[in-house]
Amino acid sequence: MSTGTGERTERLPKPASGQRRSGGVLRGVSGALSLGLVVLALVVAAAQVLALSDNADGPGPLPVIGHLIAAAIAVACQQMADRRGGLPSVLGVLGVFAVTGAALWMFWWA
């Protein structure tokens, strides 16, 4: 592979075929949950904006802010789970599960 300046790039070694990062399924589920929280936060915020424009009651500021904060924390936990290995990755996955459960409990089920 040439860069056009006469220099050559080096190929990176491929990982062994048997190597795989642990927790792939759980990280995938936690990624889906964190994305779901982001979408839910945007929907709740949009519902509040639409309610304000129609002079109707909306979800209110506490649920909107709570959903946005929960989504931000879940995305931060998911980044930690994706970018690190070992215990920090496990803690990130558990953080996403905990934040998702807390947000659903406080704003939807309780």
C-alpha cells in the first residue's frame, strides 16, 4: 500500500481466530438499552415541546430532565463497556442495566 510519498504503511497483525472479547452478547444488549434510553429521552422531550406549543399538559420538566440525564449516564457507561476490558467493561454493562431499570421504575412504573 502506497501513500503516494514513497512511504509504505505497515499491516497490523490480525487477532488469532480463537480470540474474542468476552461479554459480547451482554455488551450488545446494554448497547441496545442505552440507545433505547436515548430514543425514549428524545420522545419525552418532543412530547413536552408539542404539549407546550398546544397549551396542553406534557410530561413536565422533571421527567424530561430525568430521561436526558439517564440517557447520558447510560451512554457513558456503554462507552466504558465498549472501550475497556475486564472489570471496567463489566461495570459499564451493569451501569447501563442499573440506569435503565431506575429510569423505567421512576418515570414509568412507579
